[in-house]
Amino acid sequence: MVNKKRKNKGFRLQAISDKLLPLLIAYCLLQIKKTMIAILKKELWSYFGNWSAWVIIAAFSLIATLFLFFFDNDSNIFEIGMASLQSYFVLVPWLLMFIIPALSMKTFAEEQQTGTLNWLFSQPLKVSDLVFGKFLSVWIVGILCLIPSLIYLYTVYVLGVPEGNIDLGMTFGSYIGLIILIAAFSGVGILASSLSQNQIMAYLLGVFMCFIMYFGIEQLASYKLLGGADFILQNIGFYQHFLGFTRGLIDFKDVAYFALIIGITLVLSNHFINKKEVEL
């Protein structure tokens, strides 16, 4: 009798949560301010209006295609002989290290270089809206870079023996991991741009910071110079947390880690932009 009551209570809680979740999502969407949406639209137009986003997406897709199907390397799908996009998910983070800073370098460094940052400060908008709007624009363009890879997915799906012999769970998890990794790289790129005086410095700093967070910390931990602290150091970097997604495992700890990193980079960016506003 007690078990039945518990089950009924569990079902009720589940039903309530199922109803509340859409309402919560709708509430969060309503909280997005008009100013931030205006900034997002302006940034997206600046990317797609002058063809820069199209060129970056095309270059990203071309390089990935050459490595996956034409160049003689460890990522070549034909040489691997398996119906899997695993080599793509290994390759893409390295491409993103250079692509995302190229997108984010203009967010604040260009504004300061051209003098439009002063004009933005004179407008009735919060710096936090400015930072988050620009972050969303970089993240969205970064995600769009992945869209052409659906052609690779279809190709591998058809070439499988038998047709469709591909681990879709692992593939789906890897795509989720890439979307989250793009957000983390975007946050780092925005931070680099907020620290820099010009676009070249913002790009170089962004590439360096993304490299350190993804590979540098992981490589340093692999030398095992710090004893037990190597495990802690390893988990500070992006690589280990992204690795779980490539295995098809969507762990809350990994999601929470990336959410924390994104939050830290945006808060720091907000701080440095506020500091520039005082200086200017």
C-alpha cells in the first residue's frame, strides 16, 4: 500500500515537473531583454552582411572535408575503414581554436579600435547585455559551422556495411559536446577581445587561451610532475570534459563544468569592459 502511494506521488511529481518545465523555459525566454536581442541582431548582421561568416563557414567546411576525405592522415575516414565520424570530432576542436577567435576578435577590440565603444557606452544599455549579446552571436555562427557536417553524417551512414551501421548515440553526444565546446571557446574569445586593444592582439590571445584550456593543461598534466595534483589539473582543462561527450556520455558534471567556465569568462569580460568604460 505504501509503495503504491509512493509510486502515485512519484507520478504526480513527474507530471507537475513536465508541466512546469515548458513554463520555466518560456519565462527565461521572456526575460531576454530587447536591448540584448537588438545587439544580437546587429552582430549577426555584421557577420552575414559582409560575407565574413559565410567565408569562415566555407573555410571551416573545406578544411574539414580535405582532412576527412582527401588528405593522407589519421583523420581520413576511408583509411580508418570504419563507419564513424569519430575522427571528425577529434579534428573539429583544433579547427575551432582558430575559427572561434577569428569570430570573437572583433566583438570588443574592433569597437575600441574604431572608437565606437565610446558610442556604445553612451547608449541606454547595460554592459552585461552587450557582453551576452555578442557572446550569443559568436556562439550561433560557431554552431552554424557544424551544419555542413550533416553531409558527412549522411555519407558515413550510407557507406556503412550494412547501411546505417553507425553509433548514433555516440554521434549525437559528440555533436552536443561540440555545441557546448563552441560556447566555451566563444566565452574565452570574448574575454580575449575585452582584454585587447586591437583585433590582431585579440585573435592571438584568443587562440593562445583556447589552446591552453583545451590541450595545454591536458598535456602538462600528462607529464605527471605534480603527483596527485595532476588529476585536479587535468580536470581544469576542456579536453577531459569534452572526451566524455565523444563517448556518447552526457554527464551533468561535464555540462556544469562548461557552464561554470562560460559564466566565469562572461563575468570577467563584463568586468574588463566596465573598467574600460571608466577609463574612457
